[in-house]
Amino acid sequence: MLDVQTDVLAALAKLQTITEARQFRFAVAKALTKTAVEVQAEVRKNMPSRFTIRRPWTLQGIRIVPATKESLTASVYSRDKFMALQETGGTKNPLGNFIAIPTRAVRRTKRDSIRLSDRPKALGDKAHVVDVNGDKYLALKKPRRGKNGNELRLLYLLVPRAQLEERLGLNKDGQRVARARFVENLRVALAAAVATAR
């Protein structure tokens, strides 16, 4: 999770009235929230160049928690747990014995998604593990026209673990946008707070 925040205790101590302090906290909360929204937009904008986006829910998973006058912290995060490793990079371990990496032989939809019927668990007894040149594959025997009857289709490469590169970029995008935009957002929010102060 990325926190875009600022320490305003020193500034609050210099304010002379309760009204000024309340207006200042409101302006800071508004500026932090505006900055978080801009970070969210930047991360979502960059994701299609870093991932194959087949459905919008991955983009929609980049969320914010707005700042309030009581809590001067705005957060930008991914609601999807699997994205944590996409942010930091590292080793992905299997839930069972292997991670199944699809080959080009796996059928896909127009959106390049793997069909439910072709996912490893759905194949059941139609597929079995074979060893090819020292690598393990989940293979399917498919009837073929002409002589010899059957051909072996290697659907998934089976690996004990996979190394993922960091590519979400939430923290890097967030730090860059926050540095570039927070001061201006705070200036605008303070001007609005002063104009509407009672």
C-alpha cells in the first residue's frame, strides 16, 4: 500500500484559532485525497502497457482511501492480493506441486483468455504429465486426421516455482505523482478553504 501523506503538526501549532486549524486540516485532507485520485489514474493508465488487460476488474482493483480531517493520510492500493507480487517482484510458489504456464497450444477466446474448459483442473483425465527433454508438461492427446491417429499437444509447462519481475509500479508512479502534484493541490485547497471560511 502506498501512503501519500504529510506531517502538518508544526503548521497547525502556528495557527491562532480553532477555525483556522479546522480549515487547514480540511484543506490538507482535500489535497491528499485529490493527489491520491491522480495517483490512481496514473497507475490505471500505465497498467495496459505493463499487463495484458482482458477484463476491466483488474484496473478497477486500484482503489483509494480518502484522507479526512481526523486522519491526514490518503492511501492508494490494489484490492487484488495477487498484485502484491506484481508490485515487488519475487518468487511465485505453486498452490500444489507445480505452476502451470500455458503454451501456444492452449485455445483462447477473442480476448486472449484461456477457455474454462482448457484450464488444467477442467482437463481431468483427458490430460496427463509427460517429460520432454527434461521439462514436465501437462499434455493432451487429440485425435488427428490421417495416419497415426493421435498427436500429443503440450498445453502447459509445469514448473516448481516462477520468478516474477516487479511491474505494477504503484509505488514508483505514486511517489512521482505525489511529488509533482501535492503542493499545487494543497495551494488550491487552501485558497478554497480561505474563500469559504466563516
